[in-house]
Amino acid sequence: MSVSQSLNAADCSRGLGRGYRSFTTVIRSNKEVALVAQEPVLFSGSVKDNIGYGLKDIPEQQLEEAARQANAETFILGMEKGYDTDVGENGSQLGAGQKQRLAIARALARRPQLLILDEASSSLDPETEHEIQKSLQEIEGLSLLIIAHRLRTVEKADQILVLDGGRLVECGTHKDLVERKGVYHSLLNGHVLQNGE
């Protein structure tokens, strides 16, 4: 990579709508942040207990809204006992994509301002991933930080930050980064060639 292509965090923050400094002031407590990791942790108990885990006296309507937003309600209602179905130890009664959707629902039940998705869609099929992303974009006041290797996961993001060797090397929209023909463009071309997408 040439020197003219390298960036630092200050260069990228000027290109972001909110900038790093102003964004950090929006989050006042850890209660306003929720994280969904690649490997969700579920507990033995009902679907309802897993979505509401750690929340006292959460209204059932709030649980169901979170499940809808996470595109989980259809499979939940399809289970014999619905929200009262036992998921088994570590969610053993559920498929990988179902576990991910319950973990996303748990995060959304907290009504965070910032939702961090760390490879959280890796077990989802493309259609389900698209539906969840569409739903998340409609939630008023929610900002998303998506960490992903699958490029289609970040394609529609307002800003994409590209790391290479642990360093920030590019930022911009999908279109900007493709036109720049830098690291992101190379990753995209490698991804297309490998996956035929």
C-alpha cells in the first residue's frame, strides 16, 4: 500500500457523520449499549426467560417486540409452547440461526442506543440476515456497530471502517470504497471470486 492510501483515525472521523468524539458523548452508561457476539450464550429455561435475562419485570409486549425486530417471532410461535418453550442447556434445542436471533432479541429487549453486532449474523442465511438488518434500520434512535467478515453484511452501512493488520486503513461508503480501489475493493473482489456472489 502506498503512503497516499494510508489513513489514520482522525482522517476517518472527519468523514463520519457524527465523528468519534461526539458519538462517545451520546452513550452515557453501559445500559445504553448491547452486544451480540458470534457465539450466543443461552441458558436453560424458556425462550421468554432467555430474551428477558437480566431485566426485572419486563413487560411481555416488550419481549415480543424484541423478538419481532430480531426476526425470531415466527419460529418462536411455531414451537409447541411458544415463548414458554425450554431452549435446553446453552440453547441445545435450537438451531444456530435461531440462537443468534434470540441473542439479538435479548439485546433489543434492553432498548439500547448502540447495538454492537460482532459477527452476529454469521449463522444466519442471507434472507434472514437481510430481514433483521431491515428491521434494525427502522428502530428509532438505534445506532449499529457491525463487525463482520462477510462483506454483504456491511454493504449498506452509512460508513465502513476497513482494518488491515489491526490498523484503520480506509473508511467511507461501499460505493466510495469500491471506487477508491484500495483494500476494501481487493477484499470485495476476492470475496466475489471465492463465493461467486
